[in-house]
Amino acid sequence: MKKKDIWISLAIIACSGLSVLYYTQRKGYVSIDAGGTDAVLQLNSIWFINTTIRSGTKPSAIGARIYRPQLLSLSMKQDGYTWRIESRGSWGDISKIKVKNNEATALKLGPPFLIKPKIKKNRSHLSIDFTITGQAGEQYQNFITKNNRAVNGAKIKIVDEKGNVLESGKFKYG
């Protein structure tokens, strides 16, 4: 009886090991279309496996499983400067990325951006902020770096219906 129990236990362990091996060996492909920018996307899976993929001409081969984005960095060279913007969430349509075995998954991220104002009124104080949203609904941080240095606040003009400038100024960070 004991020999039979040992063989059954070994068979169960072997089947479990083969199942895990099969699951980890499956590969899928992910490509990123970031609207002409260079994208670096860090992903985390349910097994706490961190994966980094980059935009490019060839799709990246990664394990076939479900991933969640952790960090997205977009950069672009223009006039000798390197511009960078980052997202740490919320992620919109890419909050859960399912990579299937031997199939390609295409992600459309980044520009063109949708920039929306957020206006808050507290008694006589008016606060104007903005949100930056990419193609997949991913939210970006409200600052951009130029050659790894924060860019000064964005400029704003408040105009009436006739186009007359009522007030102008710059956004301040902090």
C-alpha cells in the first residue's frame, strides 16, 4: 500500500510540474504603436513576473498570460532635445493586457493626447489644472521633462467669446 501511495504522489507532482512548465513556456507577441514616440512599458503579471517591452518594428515575445501595466514612459527627440512624459495609471483600456499563446496583441498608446482642464472653485479662489490622456485612455503625469529636466509650467490664456484675452499666465507645479 505504501508503494502505491508513493507512486501516486510522484505522478501528481510530475503532472503539476509539467503543467507549470507548459504554462511558463507559452509565448505571445506584443507590439506598441505609440504615435511616433519611443515607448517603454513595464508590465507585472499575476505570478509577480516583471516584463519590460519597447516600441519598435518587431513585436516583443513575452509569456502568454495576463499583465497589468506599472509604468509607461514615452520619449521623443526633437530639435536636439529629448522630451519625456510618464504614466503610472490610471490605465483606461490597457488596465489588463491579455497575451495569448502564439498570437499578437497590438497596443495603441500615447499621442495624440487629449488635454482637458480641471477647474475648482473655492469661494473667491479659482484653481485650474489639466489632465493628459493618451489614445488608450491612459492618464499621464502633468509634467514633461526636456533632457531629464522638468519643463516650466504650461502657459494659459483665458479668452471671451470674441477672442479678447481676459487673463494670461503660467501653470505652477506643486
